[in-house]
Amino acid sequence: MEPKLLSERKLKVVFYRIKEILQCHSMFQIALASRVSEWDSVEMIGDVFVASFSKSMVLDAYSEYVNNFSTAVGILKKTCATKPAFLEFLKDMLKNTTKGHPDRLPLQMALTELEMLAEKLNERKKDADQRCEIKQIAKAMNERYLNKLLSSGNRYLIRTDDMLETVYNDRGEIVKTKERRLFMLNDVLMCATVHFRTANWAGEKCPVPYWKWTAEAFHGM
């Protein structure tokens, strides 16, 4: 049995109040069909609309559906980005839809739209991960100035490297070297020294960076 694209819980969120909305429209269709069958004697249709859509259940169902819509779309977008099977499902449908079928063009458009959407979502996730890394760095260093620096603007982390800083004397001789960690952001270069602290009762140690200096990056014209 193939795995489901969405869990039961997510399905309930995506199709929230759909059954109630379907029921409302089914009742409306029945009432409309009944009026059409009596059209020769009763040439009225407005009262059918009023009777069908003035009910409190219609307002309640649609209100909750609309309020939940953004959440439902968010789940579907995330599924498109993280589960290729969702796109594969559309590809299979398109493959088995003959040319000239009224649903072929909409399926092609849907597939193109979802592929573009998945690409954009992956880019946004990458940006969000980079910004999250910056916050973690600032939190680890625990520097007020650094927190202010990193929280301003649209900064994001490009890469991190461990390097050796070489100290020379007046004669140009190497006196000592120091281990440093460089953080390259899109507009700032940061240098930190790394110390190790005990992280838990088991004695495991984790690296804790201490800020040394910051230099702004200047872009050429």
C-alpha cells in the first residue's frame, strides 16, 4: 500500500467544513431543480437563493472555512515542497489525460504552478534557515551589541570557517597562532574565538563562540 501524501489530521484541516458546505449546495441544487421543474407555473428563482443562503449553517460553515483557508493552503504548499509524490500525482493525471480533454490544460497549468511554488518555497526555507543560524550565533555569543547588529537589516549567513590568526613581532617573526572562527554574512564579517563548555551531566562539551571583532563588507561599484 502506497504511503499517504497527507496524514488524517492534516486532511481534516485541509478539508475543514467541506462536508457541511457540500450539504448546503446539495440542498440548494435540489431546491433549484424542483423550482425548474415547476417553472411553467412558478417563474421565480430569487426566493430559492434567499431560502438556501440565508440559513445560519451556511454562514457558520463558510466563515470557518474561510478562516481556515490560509492554514489549509499552507499545508498544501509545504506538502508540494517536501513531498515530490504530490507533484508526481499530478504528472500521472496529466499523463493519463488525453489531448483535447477539457481538464488537460488546467492540469498542465496546475503542474507548472506547483513546480514554481515548490522552488520558491525551497528558496524561502533556505533564507529562513540562514536567518535562524544568525539568531543562534547571536544567542550563543550573548553580546548585546552583536544582537543589535545581527537583528538589524536583512542579514543572512553565507558560510562559517575555522582559521588560524597569526601574530608577528616587530621583526616579522611568528610569535603565536590563535584559533578563530569567521562568520561571513552578506554584509558583515565577524570573528570569534571558540571555547568549549560542558553541555550536560554526561560531560559532553559544546563549542561556544566569543565575539572578537566585526568588519563591515563593502561592495564594489
